[in-house]
Amino acid sequence: MRLILASAALLVSSSAFAAPKDPTGTWLTGDGRAKIRVERCGPGGTNACGKVVWLKSPTTEAGAARTDVKNPDPKKRARPIIGMTLLDNLKPDDASFAGEIYNADEGKIYQVNLERESEGELNVQGCMLKVLCGSQTWTRVPDVNQQAAIQPEAAKPVPKPAAKPAAAKAAAE
């Protein structure tokens, strides 16, 4: 009986180690061009989703916000990159989260695995046709000062000094 209990405890503890590490947080991409906020989503918060919250170059040369110009769907080409979901409902899979990632630079979708290597590093491996793969390491960054959260402030008028009343002016002379 003790052998059965010990075996069951071993199975439970080994399955706990196989669970993927939580990928939530804000991550700077390997090339430093974007920050992606990964959050839990889906039924019961078991999946992972990620959206763009910052771009190194958020505007075009003309000063307009960068949009999804390479999207194969013409209706989506005007949507802004900042705030766009790139990772949608990645499911836990062994030690990683697996699903699809949208690459706005090409307008293509790839298979992706996210695996947290450490508290500060997230390994992102993308594949096309499960044979042509590439990976990069994203670095955790603070969740503050993201462009998606910045709201433009209304211009505040500069207060003018109050004019002295005529009676006060005469008394001062």
C-alpha cells in the first residue's frame, strides 16, 4: 500500500513540474522594436494572449500611427499596431504555451511556443509548416509607461498674472 501511495505522490509531483511557467507580463521583443503585454485569457484564465503596448517607432515618417498595412484582409489594414492582439488563446502544452502568433511585418500567422526560461526571459519559438523555425528571447520590462495606456493630455492654458485693480494701483503710488 505504501508503494502505491508513494508512486501516486511521485506522479502528482512530476506533473506539477511539467506545468508551464506563467508567461504573463510585459516583454521587450528580441529586436527591441516592440513591447508585448501577455495576460491570461480564455476559459478560466488558462490560456495566454498578448497585445502590442509599445513600439520603438510608433508613427510613420508622415507622423501617422503605424497600422497593419501588410494584413491580407484589406478591412484590417487601417487598424493600429499599438493595441493589436498578436497572440490569441495560446494553450498550455507541456512546459510551454502553444498556438499562433501574427507577424504584422509580413501579415502572416505562424505556429508559436512561449516558454519562460527565467523570471526575466521568455523564449518565443515560431514555426512555419513545423519545419522552418526561428526563436528569440524576449526580456521582461516594467508594466509602466506603455504607449497604449497613454492618453493625450488636453492643452492647458498658461495662467496670466492677475491685473491689479485701479484703486490698489493708485494706493501703491
